[in-house]
Amino acid sequence: MADPITFSGSPLDRVSVERRDATWIETLRAAEATRFLPLFRLDPLVKLGDARALAWATNALFDGLDPAPPMVLLGMDGEVAHFAVDVSAIEDPMEAFGLKDAAAFEDLRAIAGQLTPGETSIAAQARSLVDWHARHPFCAVCGGKTVVEMAGAHRRCIECAAEHFPRTDPVAIAVIVRGDRCLLGRSPGWPAAMFSALAGFIEQGETLEEAVRREIYEESRIRVGKVRYLTSQPWPFPSSLMIGCIGEATTEEIEIDAAEIEEARWFHRDEVREALAGETSKLIVPPPFAVAHHLIRAWVEEGR
């Protein structure tokens, strides 16, 4: 696809092999060149000013903190290591670090459109990893305490030695089409004119295509035949992979599941084209940082 997918394209090498060396990791943590991205309640630190960017710190920022905040290795940019640091245990990190005039902790969804694609990917990785580690201090097998291994690549139970790995939840998201119309839905609480592609988690024992057909039928009672994959997007809220498809409807009569969506409608390609161009207030489609936007745009441009 021509446009970059937000939350993808990280420039960092995740050094899957090298991170096995605990001594090497400790050397990196102490290195003057190493950069650390603080996150407070999952919000990354972002520089203030016209040019928004992630605010990286040196290890000097954390001197004197007891206990030391949890850190996970995101990867290497050349010879420079980059870590994510969870500072949520600090009551007022802006005051503690003296950052009030230089940076702020900001919601990633709100700031994503102002960061470079590479930085959104780094922030997405950091947010998902920090969240997963915070949620898994204990073993799901025996209840024992878990500890970080391989600089945050996984956790190990100190009681039964079970290994636990960060999870990614696959989500099928699809624009369903029939001729020159596409099916879009609106979730409860959305503005009356906002519609998007329908989506749902892929369940055990089903393919991507089966998940698309099941989700669309459950939410709208529309039957879907052919399904083709288009693109995917990491979605760090908290840790999903949106797998984008276009599906061909074989029926037209809509009957929504009110527990899942508030409304679903067929939209003509011309209506959607106007919405993408911002030329109408009758239909609002997702912004470019969402994969649904790319799916909708791809379908519209196919019909040029």
C-alpha cells in the first residue's frame, strides 16, 4: 500500500539472539549513549513544541530512584540501545524528573498522527510490552512469582520454571462489498455519522477467512463469500494485530446484533469517496492512523 501503516515500521533491531546475554544487557543499561523512553500509565513521554517526537532520556534521569523502575529492551538503532521504562509507580513523574516545560506524557492514540511512522511503531511496542509485564507478575500455571528474562522478551516463573511470552491478539477487520456499495458499521457512543469496517477477534480453530465470515454474519446477518487479505496493523490498545481484508457479500438484508453495534448500512462508493476527501458531513470514516481507513480507501480506489 502507498501510505505507511501507523504503529508499524520500527527502525529498531530487536536483537533476539544477542539479548540472551545478561552481561551484555547490563552493559547497555549503564551505557551513556543508551536511550530510555519513560511511560506513565502506558502514556509515552513526548516532547512539547511544534515538532512532536518521543522524548528519550539517559539513565541519569533515574538516578536515586529506589526501587529502580522496570525496564524492557526495545531494540538497537545501530550501536545505541533503546529501552522502555515504566514510571507508573512514581506519584508525579513530571515533578520528579523536572520535565514540565519540556515534555508531557500523552495518550498514544491522540499523538499518533503527529509522530513519524517509525516512532509510532516504537511507542506501540513499548506500550504493549510495558502493559503485558505489569499484568503478569504471577504465573498462570502455579501462581508463583515471575521474573523478567532476556531483557523483557518473556517472563519465567521462579517456582515451576514455566515461561510466559507477550501475547498478541489477532483481530479480523473487513470492508464487505457488493457491487459499488460497501458495508460499514457504527459502534455505540460514536457520532451519528461515523462508520467503520466491522471487526472481531479471531477464535480458536478458525482461519482468517472463516473469522471474517463469522464476525460479519454475527454482527449484520450478511453472508460473505470470497475474502482476500489486504494489510495488517499492530494495535497497542492493549496488544492486538488488526488483519485487514475485503470480503464479497452474497446477501444484502441487514439485521444487526444490537449488543455489538448500533447501526450498519450500505454506502455507495461515491459517498465514501466524498467522505475520504472531507467533502461531506453525512459520513465520517476513520482517520488515516486506523487500518480501517486504508481498507476503505483501497476499495474506493479500486473503482476509479
